[in-house]
Amino acid sequence: MIPNVTRGGKTHGVLLYLVGKGKREEHENPHLVAGSPEATRMATLSKLLERSDAVALARFLDEPREAFGTRVTIAERDKDGRLIGARNAHVWHCSLSLHPQEPELADERWAEICEQFIEQMGFAGETARAQCRWVAIRHGRSAGGSDHAHLVVTLVAEDGSKPSVHNDRPRAQKACRELEQRFGLRGLEARTREAGSRGLKHGELSADRRRGRQLGERGEHPERSSRRTLERIVRACATASRDESEFIRRLGDEGIRYRARYAEGGTDVVVGYSVRLPGAADGPRGSVWYGGGRLARDLTLPALRRSWGQDGDARRRAVAEWKTPTTSRRSPAERQAELEQRALIWHRCTTELERLRQQLRAAGTDPAAIAHAAREGAGVLAAWSLALEGEQPGALARAARHLARSAELPAYTRAAAKSPSRAPGLALFMLAAGKPDSAVGWAIVAREISLLATELGRVHRVRGELDRAQQIETELGAELARIEAALERDQPQAGEDLDAEAQAAKRARDPLPPPTRDPGRASSDDGENIKRVLGPLQRRRGRGR
């Protein structure tokens, strides 16, 4: 069961919305299932609610606030997060949504759930200090297929006091977990392992449509939204980087606007960051800043630093990079020079994924190892998507997001005992080159990703996380199958010379030799090979996109 909490200052507004057709005409048969005793007498339970009922209920809910003159406010901030004042927020609204596969509950069962939820939140009931007026309205299934109910509470009690809303969102999550156990409802596994990711809200999609992003008439292309696009780019840049300074430069190379969040008292310690897409900063079509944690749990700056394994000196060096304007980006020639210095030929880069898979198998059910392997694999897919899909993300972008769900961990999770393998070479090559030197190359990369996903699914199943394992096997498996099917169409036809490709495939499939040198530093031979490979690649990249 998922709670979604919002605050507002217009009681009649939210109630008129709940008894109306909804934003996508998904409100069918709105009726009262629970509430304060006076409210249930005013609007008969299970009876279809009309506008007149909404007006009467709003007047009833607002009576204590108007009688005592109690004002309930919440801080208001501008787009840059600066405090600019306060706004009225005496209306507490929460939707409770069941899993789409959960059978519909009877109104009587919903009444029990809502009453116990309100009591656990401390808004009403025998154990609550404040006795607030509230109502619960049910529509049936949402546009996403979930049986749900809406609770509206006025945050002024009968005696004029204000109930506590401190940490109301975490408390709502905890209350839902307890109600799932009590009523035998299907639990939200991601929340159980504290790895839930943020979904896209209707307001975000509407704002992106105003910015001209092509999301589809019904939002069937969510990967094109501003937040998902930023997540994909940031993930690819983080995977292709070896430390924080390099990560910042890559954001600039991709045209992303960035800014640091400093510790209180100065600008010498960076504790977080925000990013936004290029374009206007203000107006209805202006791009929005997103903090790393709003993109994904594993993209916060502390999580990225753990994945890079960087020390305090690296953090201090990165401070100067954060202060460099985004417009001061490297030239294409400088980026090409770095590629020639660092990257390995594609069929050798795939060994990075194989090492990840081997380490994951050796680590057993260690959550840090699972998250690390998923993060690196998702980063490679994100880089691949940026190189080939560009502004029209498809199967690669969806596969990257599916895999990234296994990379989310609670902030307090202990890091791995020893530094695990990473895949920066492969992600860097994909970002810079866009295409390997053969169709067989893509097929081998897809094969390694599929094997890594299979291993992740097995580990999730062993850990008892069956929902996550099933998602990997079905949803992620389907996206990878689409990718492999597209690659098969690009395979060379019978009769063509396959000697070079066959040799490359054999090298990629051979057992991994023990590492003999630092993979982050390419030899002069590697540099010559890269120059030889990248010449025709750059000329073909336009067709590949």
C-alpha cells in the first residue's frame, strides 16, 4: 500500500476535485467510506457524492479553523530552494493505493483501513491527542489500475489546537507497512528493503508537455521526461568517471547545468549537487533543478563517492571543478584525446562486466555487492542509450532504469569490504564513440548485460525479494530481448568476411586472464588501436543515431 501525502490551503478545492471526473476522467462513483461521525451523517455512506455534498463537507471540515482563527502554514521556497515566506496549508490530503494486482476491497474493509490509518497518524481516534475532522472518499481503481481511497484532514482540532505533522511522510509509510500486515495486503517489497524509487507524477508530466517534450498523449514515453532524461545522463556520466572531478567534467560535456550544495558556513565542503537540462531557467518552459537524491537513491553525492572509492583529497580537488561555470566545457578535440588515452577496445571493455558478474556470484547475498553491480550495469546501458537513442529513448533507456532499481540502498548500508570492479571503460567508450567496430560487438555487450541481469535476479530470489526477481526476469528480460532482436537484424549477411568479428567475439568470450596492469591507464598500443577504430566510427555515428 502506497501513501501519497500533499498539503494545501483550500478544503473545498480538493473535495470538488475528488467528487469530479479527475484529471483523466478516472473518478468513477466517488462516495464516502469513512470519516468523522458528523461527516458520515451529512453524506450517506456508499452514496454517489455530488458538488453540493463536497461544498457541505468542506464547510464542516473548516468550522474549527474559522471558529478559533487558527492558522496553519508551511514554508514556501523558490525554484532555487530559498525560503521566501509561508503559505496556508491546513488541508492534509493522502491517497492510499493498493498494488494493481490486489483484488478490490469492500467499502467496509476500506473504512477499517482508513480509520486505523488516521488513528496511527494521530489525527483522530481514541489514542490521538488532537481530534481533527476528516473524510475518506473512494473512487475505485485509478488510471494505473490500483484500488485506492483519498483521506482529507483539516489540521485544526476541535479545541483549536494543531496536531503534529512532524515527519508525516515517513510515519505514513510506517503506518502502511503495519496495515499491510494487519489486513493481509500485498506488501511493497521495495519499501521493505528501503529501496523505493520515485515515480513520475501527473504534474511533472504536464510541465514537461509545456516545455515541448514529446511524452505521448497518455504519457506512454516516460523516459523522455526531464527527470528520467537527467537520471539517464547523470548515471552514464557517473559510471564513465573514476572520481568526482571527472564526473563534473562529463556533466558539462553533455550540456548539463550543475551546481554544488555546500556545507553551512562556507564554500569549501560540497555535500550535494543539483542538475538541470539546458535551456531557459525561468518561465513556463524553463528547466527545473533536480537534486541527485530526487533522480535516484544511488545518485546522491555520498552514494557516488562510495562507488568511486575516492578519498578526502579527491573531494577537495573537486571543489574547484564545481565552481567552474558549466559553459566552460572541453572541446571535442580534448574529449577525443582523453578517449584515446583511457578507453579500451570494445571487446576488451566487456570483460569489465564479466568481472562484475563474477564478483557478484562470489559475494553471495551482500546487498552492497548487489547494488554496485546493478549500478555499473545500469550505467553502461544508460551510456549506450545516450549514444544510440539520443533524444528518443527506448528499450535501452527502459532497461537501464529497470536495472537501476536494484542499485538503491538505505544511506546507512555499509560499503563493500574491498574495492569491487567497475565498468568505466565501456561506459566511456559508448558515450564517446557511439558504435563499436562491428554488430557482433553490440551483441556481446548485450549478452554480458543479460548474464549480469540473470545473476542479479538469482541473488534477489535467494534473498527472498521475489517481486524484484520477477521484475528482472519479465520486464527487464523483455527489454533486453528487444535489444538483442534489433542487434540480430544488424548482423552481417551470409557470405561476408567474418574473420575479424569472429576473432573479436572469441576474445570477448575467452576466460578472463588475471589483470596485469591498471585498466584505467591504456598503453600506447591501445591508443593506436583506438585511433584505428575510432576513425571510421566517428564518420558512421550519424547513421547510428
